[in-house]
Amino acid sequence: MMKIEILPSLLAADLGNLKDGILRVAESGADALHLDIMDGHFVPNLSFAPDTSALCRKVLPAGFPINTHLMMTNPDKYALTFIEKGSTTIQYHLEMRDLVDIRALAEAIHAKGMRVGLALNPDMPAEVALPFIDYADEILCMTVFPGYGGQAFIESVLPKITQLRKAAPTIDIMVDGGVNFETAERAARAGANQFVAGSFLFKQTDMKAAVTELRQRCEQAFSACII
């Protein structure tokens, strides 16, 4: 079975005490820290800069992965900077495929020894990703429209996850948005194996216990995934 991975999103941390939020992720048993980068153009919000990745790298244990989601119109301008600052996976959106050379950016990221994630908004069909799957280490299916935390999970994305899992049985498929115990189980049954959770995990008194339970539930649900 593919590895189930849980990634708390730093966007949901107390922004006045990011160090504490980063340490909570490191101590939770999570598989990686998820960093949401918003440019105020591709999405209607602003968030972190490359130096936030540097802060995460400074606080996290050596080798702890930083999964960085570039919600930007020009990810090619910033991807390598985030890698230099400590990010280990760079995700960027296929909605930008007419403005950004998807393959060239993937090659540049891989040349640095890092992972490539290709992202799809909820209304972007799986067919858009199929020609690019060979360039990616993971596919991110947004289960909310990006820009703000705390939104409700969009159920209509589930068939897209299954379609991508059938097309690429060995690739990592991630969901991000409205993830909790119940929605994560549904996404796992559809074929997802990576789960970003922000508000849900950071509001837990015991994040470690919540990460453990979320992983266990997703492992059980994923084992029932029939592809």
C-alpha cells in the first residue's frame, strides 16, 4: 500500500508565534510541514515569503520535509528561491500552464534534487493533468478554492481523485482543503494518500493524537480503495 502522509498547514498556526506552530508540527508525528504561499493575484490573499521557509528550516529537525504550495501566477520566478531557503517539495498550479513552462520548471526543481507537485483547483478536470503526470512526484487536488483557510470540503472533487489514481497508480495524490477525520476518509477511499489539514489540526489540544488518528483512519480507508 502507498504510504499515507499527514501534512499540517502552517497557515492555520498562530501567526504571532510561528516558531511555536512549527514546533507543534515537528512534534506531532506528521510527515511534513505544508507551507501555503499566496501572491494576492492568483488567489485573493497574501501569506508567506521565502524567508518563512528559512524559518521553518531553522526550527524543524534536520531533514524534516517542507512541502511548499505556490499559489502564484509566476511560480517559476520563486520556486528555486524557496528551495534555497529550505523547501523540499514545490507545488505549482496547472492553471498557469499557458504562462509557465510546466516541464521546464519541473526539470529545474528536479535538478536541485527536490520534489515536484502539480496542483489543480476544484473546477480543473483531471484531463488537464494527464499530459504532465510524468513530470510530477505528486498531484495536489484542491478540495476548496485556495485563498483562505477553514472552508468546507468540496465533495465533487472525489471522482477526479479516483480518475487520477487510475491513470497513475503509483503517484502520490494529495488533498488540501476542509480536511478532517470524515472528509479525509472519503478522499482516501477515492484514492488520495496525502492529506493537508490546517484549521482541523491546529485547533486540536493534542495535535500528535489527532495526526495519529487521522493517519490510521486514512490507512484503513485507502485499503478499501478499489482501482
